[in-house]
Amino acid sequence: MVQPVRPASTTSPATAHTHLYDRLRTDESLTALAGNPDFTSGDRITRVDQFRTVNQFDGADLGLKGWWSNNGKLAVTTLSKIAIGANNNNVIINGFNIVRSGNSRDANPGGVLALPSNIGRHAQQQFGIVSEIGIGLEWQPVCLWKFNLGYTWFYWSEVARALSQVDTTVDTSQLAPTLGTGSQPAFHLHTTSFWAQGLNAGFTYQF
């Protein structure tokens, strides 16, 4: 005879490490027409912008796990975790342009949105929070088999995304072939909240 199982919960202090990589790239290909004041007719211009972000979180993690079943065959599981620590946000901006005129090829730094005024590597460290909540079902029809189905919600504060680092105000004096100086686009590190959710399913066979 199977006895009812009482609710149970456990705490799990540990360290947390989370990593998120994000990238945005734009490519532009043009052919100069006759009468263009900047290029010779037939010139082929390629402009590339690249925005990359690397986020890393390290902190202390504390959580609760719950398990409850009335008959030992079907159980409800819960998970709640929160981590407090340091966020390291890194932004890498790069751009280049290539002008092909006849048999010649001229390459220079700077595309359209990634120009000398914002190209480079930028980093900051700040306080961050990572949390996770989950709920699921466990079903054990016989002693050898166990099936599970669950839902998880994940949250991370102060994350740098690639798109958020784009400044669409452009000083055209920096564009090829002028390649002058300017202050736009400018760089300002922007962070936002990141969250994700998902379903998981699996089974276990013991022998």
C-alpha cells in the first residue's frame, strides 16, 4: 500500500554564473552611377557594421525546491531561485568599408552606423539580479519509469543588447570617401531587462 507523501522543500545556496552573447551586423552594397559627386561611375562600395555584446553575471544564488504528491505516482514540483551579484557588460563595435574602382581596392575603417566616433570596445560593471521560477509535474506509473513536464520563467536585469547600442544619428562627413571627423554616431552603453520562458519534458528509466 502506497502512503501519502508530505510536501517537501529544500534550500540550495550556491554560486551562479550566466552568460549571454548578442550580435547585430548590417551589410550594404552599392554601385556608383554616373554623376555621383563622391565616386567614379561603376565604383562598387561595400559597407559593414558590427555590434556585439557579451554579458556575464557572477553572484550568490539562493533557491527553494518543492515537491508534493498525494499518492507517490503523480507529483507537483516547484522551483524558485534568485541570484544577486555583479553584471559585466561588454560592447564591441566595429565597421569597415571597401571601395573597388576598376582593379584597385581601397579599405578603410567605418561603415554607416559604426564609424570612428563610436568604434571600439566598451565595458562596465554594475549590480545585477538573475531569477528563475519553475513549476512541473512528475508521473511515475511504475517503479522503473518516470515522466516529467515543466514550465520555466527566467529573468536577468541590466543586460546590454546589440540593437540598443546603435545610434542612428550619423555625421556624413565620416562616410567614405570623405573619411573626416565627427562626433556622431556616439556611444552610450544602454542596458535593459532580459527574460525568457520555456517548456521542458523528459523521462527517466531506471534498471
